[in-house]
Amino acid sequence: MTVEKTANHRDDTKKLPTLSKLRDVGQTVANTVDDIRGRMVKDKNGQELGKIDGLMIDDVERKVRFIEVASGGFLGFGESRSFIPVDAITRITDDDVYISHTREHVAGAPPYDPALVAARSDYFFGLYPYYGYSGYLGFVPATADYPYARSEPIPSKASGG
């Protein structure tokens, strides 16, 4: 999924990426049928996790890197948020987005706190090893000391996982 760039073109080839919510940067999804916001996210067992509230894009390649999933709460109060790499998406229907992990795995992800994200620029990059992915552009922090890094590999699709 890519986004259209509405600002003046600039050379971003040497810039380290940062992530922003699509709705906050004045951009749109290049093809409106690819806009998955508002769809229900379901885990690999078909259990509902919540609805996609936002798409996080990187400012270098202008690609969606994470889905922001809102769950629980009432009228926005008591709602929790999870960020899941788009690499985890296995299937998309008109109403649902399926991911390759269980509900319990998503619940065990590093907690989201807006203040933490503002203070730690590596928050999102740290989610990649938790979900078992290497990230993009090679910008992933060393995971040896990262407390949420997975020690077991993600089963490949060929092996039925």
C-alpha cells in the first residue's frame, strides 16, 4: 500500500525514516480501494481484535508500515491501541483484515503510550522483532538487548503457519 505525496518533492534518500499517521500529514491512500481504515482486524484464529483507526506511514518511502488498531472502550474512553506491522497482514476482505498472529500475541506487544512514543523514536522499530519481522530500509535497532524480541522464528506460510 503506498500513499500519494501531496507536498513538494524532496530528496529523502539519506534521511532516517520517521512514522506519522496518514491523516496527520495531508496525504491519502493512492488507491481508495486499498484504504483499510474502519475494517475489523481478526487474528489467525478469526477472533476480533478491533478496528483499524489509522495507518502509520514512513516519511522516506511514503509506504504504510503499521496499522493502528483500536479496541474496547466506549465512545473513545478506555480504548486501547495496538500497532501491528503491515507485514503481518495475511488477507484482506471488504470488511476484515486478517493477521498472522494470535490475539494473545498482539495483547503481549510493548504497550502503547503516546508519551513513550514521543520520547522514544525507536518504539515502532522495536515492534518489528516482537512480531518476528526484520523491518524496512534496514533501520531496526539491535535486538539482542531488546526485551520484546522473539526468540523463536515465525512459521513460514509454506509450512502452514
